[in-house]
Amino acid sequence: MRNKIIFALMAIGLTVFTSCEKQLDVNPIASLSPEVVGPAEAPKLLNGIYDALQSGNTSYYYLSYATEDLSADNLVYRATFFQHGEVDNNAILTNNVLVARYFIGPFAIIQRANDLLEILNSGSIPDATKKPLLTQTYFLRAYAYYRLVTLFGPVPIVFNRDVVKVKRNSVDEVYNQIIADLKASIDAGTDFSDAKFASMQASKALLARVYLIRKNYALAKQYADEVINSGKFQITSDYASIFTTPYVSTEHIFKLNFTATEAQQSLDYFLQHPTMPGGGRAELPVDQSLVNAYEAGDTRKAASIQQIVAPTANPGWYCKKYQDPSGNGALPFSILRISEMYLISGEAQFMSSNNGTDAVALSRINDVRTKRGLAALTTVTQQSFTQERRVELAFEGTRWTDMRRTASPTNSAKSMATVFLEAKGRTANDELYPIPQDAITTNDLLLPNNPGYN
């Protein structure tokens, strides 16, 4: 066991990118020995992990929660922040400062989680205090690895601060670590109480998503059904209420919470038009293909997007899920919702049965559709679920991964993402983001970079 709990991103060869960032003290005077951290101090360390989830220990980290929609076909780039343009064009350079922050941010979460897990597993904390902390900490570390593997592919798995350089682990190894952490979270057994805290239901929900990505349909359905059958969540008939004050809904399984004091959630600043409540800079308008994806009568359209018409400058459609009329940055970000569990359960059932009239698959997708003002379907394909996920989860950080894992309806030998990229003159290599050059400069064991970036 280390004698000090320290915060040192040097452990995996990461760097602070600009002079305006907080500098990291690799040997802070206020560091604590694990032995002196007791029941009163441990929850404070957990708060530090949640803080890293919000900020990534770097500015603009909240933009990472919109990057999947920008890589995919839900958002487009319009303004002068050229790093966004690279993501939208699927032509990311290794020195893209935003992508570098999307890489460094999850490791801040992981290292803080590692510190707390070392303390919790030392045996000095009573079970009544320890188990809720274990449930949350294992989930948060798993979610950080999930963010990394879905964007960057192979990444290092680290458990302590004892290494100076470390190689990347394979995608399979990273997913195995995610699954192990989520199962450890569930084993700790802390039930859902409030969506701003991780729970064993949140871990089951993320497991369901992970198993769907990994094409283990039996386990994807099992964990999604366990969340549904817990009785703790319900699909609301008022979709807009999920994303408006007071941001409390029976849909939320886990959401990333922000307070007015922190004021770190500024997605509205980039996603909205200046004339919308709370303002914005019209940087990332909505792709027309998403506008067209909403069926007539779908209540999600008016709750998710808003049209700005000429002669107002920069007319078009803009996201309204992150409106903050008060301008205090206190709105949450939805990470896991119960409607997704219904869609995962239904898709997994369909992929197992390959039966377009499968009663269970139809029931699950229609439970969502009928709550959104739409007629029930009588037959489904995988594309039915992909389409439903697109309009249900727009701007909630799942679209690019969905496109990468789903076969194209026009070419079943390729993913939707690959076909999308090739239409732009890109290749399948551009499905992954590059490992940032600054990280490689510090830690050459991160090489080789992802294909196409070397």
C-alpha cells in the first residue's frame, strides 16, 4: 500500500494542456495516509470522484458528453471552434485539444477511484459506511473506462500510482475490467435512492448496455430486465419533464448532477441558439437527418429540438435538452434512463430470436413508443431499435457507439458508422479517436496509435 494518497496523472503519462488549467501537485502537503482515513473522511473522497466526472480535472470536459452526437449524425459544426470541426468531419488530428481532454478526463476519475478503493479495501472502514461507497466507486471507475474504450479503443488499465509508464490493454481486457467493476458494484448491494448517486441498478443498467455492445444478448436482456423489474423506475408520458426543472423524473437511473455553485455544465452554450432560453452561441446545430428521423406525433421532437427561422441569424434546428434559463450551469446530464433498458431488452430479445413479430421484443419497444405519442409497431428489425434509440436518446452520448455496433441496412458487412464515414471519403479507421500526441510524448508505451493515426 502506498504511504500517500496523491493525485499524479504522470502515472500513465498524461499532461496538463494549458497554462490556465489547475496545476497538479504530485506531492501535495495535504495528502492523507490510508490508515488515517476513517468513516467521516471516506465520503469526502467519493465526492472528489464525482467532481472528476463533472470536470475531468480540465476545462471544457462537459463537451465530451456531446462528442458522440457530433461524430455521428445528430449534430453538425457551424462556428469557429475548429476542434469541433475535426470531430464533425471525422478527421481528428492527434493534437486536438478537446479530444486530449476527453482522454485525460476519465483517468482523473479512475485514479481518484483507485485511491478510495485502496482505502475501502484495507479493512479499516465499517461495512455500513463501506458498502455504499464501494457500490458507487466501482461504478464510477467502470463508467470512466467505458467512456475511454468506446472512444479510443485500447487504453491502459491502472490500479495504483506505482507505475511511470504503462502500455495499452486490449479492448477485450478493458471491457472485462468494466464488467468486473460493475459486478463488484452490484455485489456491494447499495439500492437506488437518488439518481444523482450511483447504485447497483445503475451498474446493472450499464452492464446491460455493455453486454449489448459486446453482442452478449442473453446477459444484456437479463440485466435490463432486472432494472425494469426492480420497480424503481417508470417511463414517463411527459418526455419534456425529464429535461426541465426541477430535473426530477421516474426515468432517471443515473444522472450527472451539477449545482449553481459549480456552474460546470455549459452544453447549452455550445448547443443552443442565442435566442433560446439561457442563450448560446449556435456552435453545434442539429443535423437535418435527425430532424427528419422524428415521426409525426412524436412528443420527443418538441422536447429535444427547436427551430430558429430566418431572418434571424444562423437559422436552423438546435438542441433544447440542456436549456438553462437561469444561466447558472446547474442542469444535469442524463447518463442512464429506464427507457433505454426497455429498448435494450427488446433489441436483445429480437437479436436472439431473429423474429420480427417476437411478442417480447414488440412489447418492449412499444412500451416506449406509446408513451411518446406514437402507434405501436407490429413488426421490428434491429434498425427499428436503432431508430428508436436515436430519437429517444438524442444528445445523451450513445449515438456514435450505436452506429459502430450496428450493421448498415445498405451493407450488412459494414457498420452504420463505416458506411457513414465512407460517404465522407473517410475510412473505418476513423471510427476511433486518436490517442493524443501529448500523452504519447510523455508515455511512448501508448504507441502504436490507433490505425490511421501513426
